[in-house]
Amino acid sequence: MTDTVFFDLDGTLTDPSLGITNSVMHALERMGRKVPPREELYSFIGPPLITQFMEYCNISKEEAEQAVVYYREHFSETGLFENTPYPGVWESLGRIKKTGKKICLATSKPEFFAKRILDRFGLAGYFDYVCGATMGEQRTAKKDVIEYALQLSESQRDNTVMVGDRRHDIEGAKACGLKSVGVTWGFGSRKELETAGADRIAGTFEELESILAEI
């Protein structure tokens, strides 16, 4: 049975779309590129930024690194708080906590920003550990964040489940030998989650809680 739950942040606990897309728009403007409609930039929610800038803009790694610098000009001061926790997230985390499960954050967002967001929205107290990416490239891929979380929390792979809204969460969990639950209220479709190989899929926080009690 599951005794530890790793949660993704963006698209799983909070809706960060305004802050992330505003930050991408800022970066594109600084790069002298055309800024598309906001909806086209939702692909930046979830994946590591350098990878996404490389793919979206068809640029080199070095250029993408500069794009991330521009992105963080806006995000570090304003964008990280242009964010909205999903309704019911506090109550759901509280109920999961009461079952005795250990709760950890495992996000591809830099850990420094993730902690500030949790503190800002009153979510920090539900987490036993907060694990995120580094500001550099030492730990950015989801599987690397999950491995770090496993080590820090001293969790057993067989008893740990990863919860997230994008394929990167599911693929990272599989790469680390973890069970996974995809959630459909974020930015990944049910098809994306199924294709990635999610063990279970939840459409509401209540459904997620029921699944966590079963697996």
C-alpha cells in the first residue's frame, strides 16, 4: 500500500498559467520574437524550461539558456505569484495527511520558487519535504527530481506514488519505478496521461483520494 505521495505543483496543485505565460511572453519580447496568443504558450507549463524554449523557438541550448534568464526577470518578482491554487486543494491535502501518508512536493520548478509559492498560498504546512529543480542544470528532468525526492524523504519505491497532470510526471515516475496517478484538471489531457502509462487517472480531488486509499 502507498505510504508516500509525491505531488507535482504546476497544473496539479495550482493553476500557474497566467504567471508562466506572462513570463514566456516577456522572454519572447526580449528575444525580439513575435508573441503568440496566450493559449499557444500553455505547452510551457510542466516541462523543463530550457527544453521547451529549444523546441518551441527552434533554438540552440545556449540561446534557450538566455531565454530562461529573460523568463526569470518577470517570473522571479511577479510571475510566480500570478498563480491560483485549485479549489479544494487545502482540504484534500489535509485529508490525505490525516491518513498518515507522507507528502512530498516533486516539481520541475526551481525549488527556491516552489517554496515561495507554497508559503504564499498556505500550502507549505502539508508537505514533509519540498523537492524541486535546481536553478542550473544539475537537476531539471522530472526523473532526476523524483530520484532526489526519494533519497531526501527516504521513501521506498514500492510504496510511493507520483501524482501529476502531464506526461513528464508519469514518465518520470515510470523511470524511477514508481506508481503514478494522472489528474485531468491540469494541462495534460486524459489521452496524454493514458499514452504515458499512468496507472490510474483522477478527475477530481475526491477521486484522487479514493485512488490513493486503494493502491
